[in-house]
Amino acid sequence: MINKDEMTKIEYKIHKLRIVMVATAEEKGFNHSDTIKCSQELDTFISKYQKLKENEKAPQ
């Protein structure tokens, strides 16, 4: 069973990382290493979130 607290924490982290990534891109540019690092971290959390959602839908 999926822990709702964990899902909420990941959703919050995704939200915060998006804000940081956009701000970094605006300040330093889309190809700056800091922007790319933030984007990669965001990708990791989005993938984790999607996997949890898939497991939630899977028959048990």
C-alpha cells in the first residue's frame, strides 16, 4: 500500500524543485550546469512519483 505522506512529500518536493529550476534558468540560463542539475533532480522525483502512482493502480 502506498504511503500517502510519502506521496505528499514527493509532490511538495516536485513543486519546490520546479520553482528553483525556473528561477535558476531565468538567472543563469537553460544550459547552465546548476539548471541542468536541478532538472535532473526534478526528473528523479517525478519518476519516483510516477512509479508510486503505477503501484497504487496495480491489482493486489
